[in-house]
Amino acid sequence: MARAPRPISARVRILGAILAVACIGFAIVGSVTFLVQRERIIQDVNARLNAQVASMQTVANAGKNGATTDVGATTAREPLDPQDYTSVSQYLEAAVGRLVPGRNEASVGIINGSARYVPATLSGFDISKDRALIDRAVAETADGKTKRGTAVTDQGSLRYIAIPVSVAGDPQQGIYLRAIDLGAELKPVTAAMTTYIMSAIVVLGAIGVVGWFVTSRLLSPIRHMRETADAITIEDLSPRLPTEGNDDISDLSRTVNSMLDRLEGSVDVQRQLLDDVRHELKTPITIVRGYLELMDPSDAEDVASARQIGISELDRMTRLVEDIDLLATIEGDTYTMKAVDIGALTERVGELVAVIPDHSWSVTEVGEGVVLGDQDRLLQAWLQLADNAAKYTPVDSPIEIGSHSDATGARLWVSDHGAGIPPAARHSIFRRFDRAHGKRSIGGSGLGLAIVDAITKGHNAQCIVSDTPGGGATFTVHLPPPTAAELPAPVRAGDVVLQREAAE
């Protein structure tokens, strides 16, 4: 089986993206600069060629007004009188001699398709032997009009202008051809672009080197995150990420650490639950097995006793499984939060606890107002506290329930007059299977207060244990006050009283 290709690392992808953007930026800037400079030079070349038309006219008119011409590198220091010339040959010879080409320029006088005159001072280059260019100029000016164009020759790319010349009485056809070497004119721009490209390559290399180390530093928290994730196992959930700094990566590290804390806590709870369940189930299984091993099958009375004990222990295991299932349901349930009338809830609990035997029950206070919560779950938690009080207090002892509401929220309590709960044990009793006095002989799974704790946490509330005046323990569920936005309109203010009266 072929191995899957190794994916490209984030470090390489980020650095590649940076270099790609930089390359595109350099390319755009360089291209725009080159095109602008090239266009500027071409426009300058065209202007110099166009000046030849005016120069030819100046040469022709110089004898009339005594003017001199100085157009770029082209000069006519002495006036030319066209009346002094009776032929095209004489005129072109004088024009070619006086209009001296500048650097990177060339000119030639053409008569009847043949190069006849070249400048005496050759400061540029020679085009008199370029047959293709001469033929092209002759063909283009056949209509007697000045032509401009670009030709690619052995000497390079040439920008040229061809000016037809004729003299009255002379049948010869003359052409004044002027050309400028574009390659030579663009050479400074080309050299500058070459320098720019080399500089860009050096800068890209510097960006690559610096970017490699910068991305390594920026991605080091992610690398640590990966290493930490690799180090975490179900046996060891303690590794955490460093959270130095105040940037997005540090915030992510803190969020991951918080997630790991919750995960570790969840795993610890699951382990504790499994340990407790194993411990709780071991006792009834051992009891049933012991009685079955010692039972005398021939003794009907012994068989009946063993049967009764086995059924009793199986019932206890059934209640344990049901409570575990109930606790899991409560912890994972989504509560239906509505406005709950505290007074109506108190009266309902008072009616239900009255049937719990062996104790005298009384409602000492009924609160007014509403809280935001799941009424069924709150009722379940309150009844669980009442059942727990009945189990752990002496027979015929009084138990009080009540409620109160003020600006700090609502309080629902159950007060007994038993042995009470030591302050050191008040936190642990809400853990699964914990009992304040270790009385496992008392019926129940040991999950009652854990269920109450799960319900109160689901309401953003807390269950507080305190001493009852005169002895005993008081369990109080403190619910936070609802905000105006959380309460629907039908249950506000006097509507609550109306609803209670209607219910009665």
C-alpha cells in the first residue's frame, strides 16, 4: 500500500503565501514602471522624429527669413535657399549634411529607391545599406505622404520617419529617411529593470529567511499545542499549554486549557462513578452469593429466607441503576425554563411531603413572586431533600419546609431536627454515594443529594447546608432572581396572583 504524501506544513504554506504576494507585488510594480518608462521614451522618440518634418521645412525656408534651426541634435547653422537648388539630389545632399543625426540616430537621402547621401559626420549608425528598410520606405511613401513606422532589422528595432522630397522641374523622387534605434534608447530602462529584478530577488530571499524564523516563532504555540495534545492520554490529562501573552494564540491556549480542565474533571467524575458503582454493586452481589452458597436446598424455611434476601438486594440494585440513569438524564438534560410561582410550588411540595410517614411535616413560610426555572425539576429536587431528611432523622421528629423571596432571589428549604451534618462533611455529601455519617444501612442509593446538586447547577443556583436552631440540618436551594427580560408578560406583577387564584 502506497504511503500517503506528507501534507505541506502550515509554516511552509504561510511563507509561500507571503512570498507569492511579494512576487506579485514586485511584478506589478516592475511591469508598471517599465511600461511607463518605455512609453515615455517611445513618445520622446516619436517627438524627435516628428521634429524632422519641421526641420526639413526650416531648411527649405531658411533662406527667406535668415533663421537658424536647433532641434535636439539636428542643426542647420547656415540658411538654405531652395532657389539655389535645381534638383532633388542637391537639396537632399544639403539637407542630409545639415541635419546631423544625434546619438542612436541615423539618416539617409534616397533618390529613386537608392541610398545616395549619408551624413558626413556619422555620430549614430548607418542605415544606407539596409535594403529592406529602404524598400519599405519607398513603398510606403509612394503616395507622396510622410510615413512613420517601426521596423525590426539586423541592427535592432528601429523607429523611423520617411519624408518624400520633390523639386519642380526635376522628375527624380527623393526620400529623407530618419531612424532611431529603440533598443539603444531603451537600454537605460532595460538596465534599470535588470537592477530592479536582481534587487527584488535579493529582497525576496531576505523575506524568505526572515519569514522562516518569524513564522516559526508565531507558530510555536500551535506546535506546543500539538505536542501537548500528543502527550495527553486517558491515564494522564494533566499537560497544559503555556499562556504567556495577550494575543489570539494566548487566548486560544487559555481556551484549550479550560477545555482540558473540563475534560479532566469529566473523566475523573466518570472514574469515580465507576468506582462507586462497582463498590455499591459488590455488596449486594456478595450478600446474595453468600446466602446462596450457605442455603440448604432441603430446608424450605432456609430457601424462603435466602429468596427474600436475594429479592431485597436485587431491588436495591434496581433502585441504584434507576438513580444512576436519572442522574445521567438530569446532567445531560435541557431544562424548560419558565416563570415558576414560588407560592404555588411551596404549597404543592407541602401536599406531597405530607404523605411521607413517621414524621410531622409543616410549612413555616410561603414566599411570594416568581423565579425562572423548570418547575418539574425544582419540585423533584425539593422532594429529594425532604426524602433525605426523613431518612436521616429520628422517627416522629418534626421537619419543616418553606420558601422566601426577596431582591437577592428565592430560597427553598427543608429543616430537620436530627444529628445535623458536620461542617467538614457539608461539601462532600453532594458527591455520588457519599453519606455524612457513613450509614449505608439506610435505604437509598446515595445519589439523592448528587441529583439535587445537578438540578441546582442546571438553574445557576446552589444548595447550601446550615445548622437548624436547636439541632439538625437545613438544606436551602438559593435561586437567582430573574431579570425583566427573562419573564414573559403574562406572569408579571398582579398576573401571578390572578393565576394562583384561578388555580385555586
